[in-house]
Amino acid sequence: MAFGSFDSKGPGTTMSEINMVPLIDVMLVLLVIFIITAPLLSHSIRINVPQVTAQPVEQKPVVIDLAIDASGALFWNEQPIAEEDLAARFAGEAGADPQPEIRIRADVDTRYGLLARVMGAARQAGMKRLGFVTTPGQAARGAEQAFKQSSAM
């Protein structure tokens, strides 16, 4: 807002009009910048690339399912395994190419110490891909049902 005026109302009145000149100046500068840079964005270089008829390599991802039940028993792809043998199995799988993903399914009542030892053994053997399998809780189910109800309306 400007505080001065040139009319005869006196020196105490204010103008209630927005000064548009600076806004128009900024818009004109932006328009000039876009006019200059727009042709540069569409500029491309023609290159003759070689044509090949090779088939893509299809690699099926290798996944190892490591389950831990409430009593602390370990299962490697549904086969029981002792905790002492786990480090040797991890070391054997760490050298594979591509390295498999270890998916840990742990019971809710599993002791954290056992889970930490399993993850430590995997890390020490050089395993890089480690994931956890969970099930959605009540909050997630409630949100999913609310979404379905709202989208049905």
C-alpha cells in the first residue's frame, strides 16, 4: 500500500490500490527467460546407435526364507537348522552371484537377542540384502476398510 497521494484529500489519506507495475515487470522478465531457454531444452544430437538382436537375461531372484518361531527354533527354507550352522550357511550364500535376499519371518514372541544374533551373523558373512516379513496390524486393516468404504460411495 502506498501512503501518499496527489489528490486534494490531504496528506493523511492512504491509497487502497495494489501497485501492479512491479508485478508486470517480473512477469515480463520471466517471459523473456522462458522464450530464450525453451529452444535449448528441445535441442538434441542425432547419433546412429548400433542395433542388436540379443535377448534380455532373465534372472529369477533368489530368496531364502528364514523363519524363527516363538521358542527360538530356526528354519532355513522350511527346514530346521541349528543356530551354530547358520553362519556357515550365510557364508556359503554370500559368495553366490547374484546374492540371494534373506527374508526373516520372526514370531511376535521371539526374543530380540536371537534376532540380533541372526542379523549379526548375516552381516558378518557378507550378506547385503536382508528383509523382514510382517503382517498388517489392526490399524492398517482399519484404514484399508475405511478406504474401501469411502471409495464405494
